[in-house]
Amino acid sequence: MRSPVGVGISIVLTLVISTLAAVIWSREAIPQGGSDLETSLAAWDRVVAVLKHPRCSNCHQPNEPLQGDSAQRHSPRVVRGRDNLGSPGMRCGSCHSEQGNDEASRVPGAADWKMPPRSMAWARLPSGQVCRSLKDPAKNGRRSLKGIIKHMQDDSLVHWSWDPGGMRESVPLPHHVFVEFVEEWVRSGAHCPS
Ligand code: HEC
Ligand code: HEC
């Protein structure tokens, strides 16, 4: 015959062991990487929606910038040129002011107005390729992921997209929310869709 105290102890032990087992099992059942992957991909979806907005994508083109909310060919026609600042006769800076938008002539402007290098022409790529291109130091201007966050926070051309002047639509998502999604994407592993 077991004493009442012995029975009590064995009940408590059984409870403790089964609780521990449940905790360990549930940890295994929800792999940490899995939930991170979902967070990361969801954040990336929000990031890439901004990258594909005409305020960003009109510049991130292979050869020529595009214009307006419907991404028309730039008129007059201009090309990237050797230094990303246009051809000798059609320099970006001869029309686009470093000082900002010119409301009278409707020419947009911001510091450092130019085409990004060809390796950053991700505007027409599918989401997964844009993602991998952004992470690739050989293509992204030798930036770390921290450097990408910093570019999104500080760059004059990124900021212009929230104050584009004229009748242009600014990027709909507030700038600080956009930066938060970029940070969340990086924090959760900077995963890319396939
Ligand atoms: C001869 C003047 C001129 C030159 C040179 C010029 N642009 Fe423009 N650009 C304009 C004008 C004017 C607009 C605005 C058109 C409008 O919205 O009606 C414009 C608009 C743009 C836009 C569209 C912004 C948006 O999202 O709607 C981009 C991008 C752009 N230019 C990039 C460039 C780049 C890069 C260069 C140099 C390679 C360049 N431009 C050279 C006159 C010029
Ligand atoms: C007027 C043209 C222009 C516009 C508009 C513009 N960019 Fe860029 N972008 C550039 C140039 C030029 C560089 C290269 C800067 C450097 O490497 O120093 C660049 C670089 C970048 C990079 C660096 C890494 C890489 O692989 O591309 C990112 C990210 C980026 N831009 C995002 C954006 C986003 C987001 C927007 C809109 C919110 C935007 N850009 C709007 C011209 C532009």
C-alpha cells in the first residue's frame, strides 16, 4: 500500500513531467525559423510595393528614366550616359535643380538627381529578383543590410518621393512606416520570395 503522501508526490511529478513535455513539444511544433520567414516575407511585400511605385521605379530603369504616375517615356528624351548624369547635351542637372522642385516649370528636383547605376535597375524585375539584387553587394553599391536601411532613411532622392511636387502622387505609405517595414524585413532575416 502506498501512503497518501506518496500518491500526492507521484501526481505532482506526473503533472510537472507532462507540462514540461507539452512545452518542449510545442516549441518543436512551431519552428522559430518558420515564423521569422513569414514575418520577413510579409514585410518584404510591403517594401517591394514601394520600390515598384512610379516615384521610385521611374528612376530605377535600365537606360532611360520614365515620367509621371503612368511611367511614360521621359520627354524630351534623355539617356543615362556614361556617368548616369545624362548625355553631354542633355544633363540631368541642367533641368532638375539640386535645390528642389520648381513649381512654376513643374520640373521635379532634389540633391544628387541622376540615374542609379545599371546594376540597380530593378524596377521591372519580379519581386524575388528585386529582393536578391538589393541584398547583393556587387549590385547594391557595396552596401550592407544596415547600409540599405540607412539609404532608405536618409537619401535625398528617397525623401523626394514623399514630396514630389506638381500633380505627382507621393508614395502612399508614410515614410517612417516604410522604414519600419525595411527594418522588420532585415531583423527577421531579410528573406526573399522565390
Ligand atoms: C531638358 C530638361 C530635362 C533634362 C535634361 C532631364 N529632365 Fe527629367 N524631367 C524634366 C521635366 C520637365 C520633367 C517633368 C515632366 C512632367 O511631370 O510634366 C522631368 C521628369 C523626370 C522624372 C519623373 C519623375 C516622376 O516620377 O514623375 C524623372 C525620374 C527624371 N525626370 C529623371 C531625369 C534624369 C535621371 C535625367 C538625366 C539623365 C533627366 N531627368 C534629364 C526635364 C528634364
Ligand atoms: C531621381 C532618381 C531616383 C529616384 C526617384 C529614386 N532613386 Fe533610388 N537611387 C538613385 C541613385 C542615383 C542611386 C545610387 C546612389 C548611390 O549608390 O550612391 C539609388 C540607389 C538606391 C538604392 C541602393 C541599393 C540598390 O540596390 O538599389 C535603393 C535601395 C534605392 N535607391 C531605393 C529607392 C527608393 C525606395 C526610392 C523611392 C522611394 C528611390 N530609390 C527613388 C536614384 C533614384
